[in-house]
Amino acid sequence: MSTHAQEYYRDNAAAMADVRASMPDLVKGFAGLHQAGMRAGALSVAEKELIALGIGVAIRCENCIYAHVRAALKAGASREQILEAAGVSVVMQGGPSYTYLPRVTEALAALDESAGAEKGAAR
């Protein structure tokens, strides 16, 4: 049985293909906003990704959680930092955020499995 996180990492790009084709100006505009807001400045990319993850948990956006866990890891954040950022969401948002913590651990597990499979294939 696959988790929501595994499904997201496997299927999201294909699921968004129709959106990219149907709404190219919107996608281009959002991509520009994302790039401008998430590049390093006074805060590092990893710090920004941890903030975005915390907001994703707080607003209960599964896709945001999955995207920002992956981006935070890619930017150099540790598993411990990711879990702590998610925990801050619980402090600020309470029970509804608490119920989304499994999405964070699912994402970490799915990415660990994916990285392990990639390393095995490279051998």
C-alpha cells in the first residue's frame, strides 16, 4: 500500500500537466513569484522552505507539505529541522496541525525510500 506522499512524488507532475497546458500564464506568474520569494536573501533557502513547510502544516495543505519537505531537504535542512518546524506549527495552530504531522513523516519516509532506490540503481 502506498502512502499519500509516495503518490504525490510519483504522480504530481503528471497531474499538473493539464494545468500547465491550460493555464500557462498563471503557471508562469506563480513560478516567478515562487522563485522571487524562495531565493536566498536575508534568510537561506532552507530557512524559507522550513517556514513554508510550517505554513503548509498550519493550513493543512498536503501537497504543500510534500513539496516543502522535499525542497527543504534539497536545500540542506535536516530531518530534525523539518520535524521541529512542523512542531512549531502545532504550537501556533494546535490540534488541526497536529493531525497533519503524519504527512510530514510520510514525506520523509517516501523520500528516504526514493533516495535509497536511486542509490541502489546507480550501483
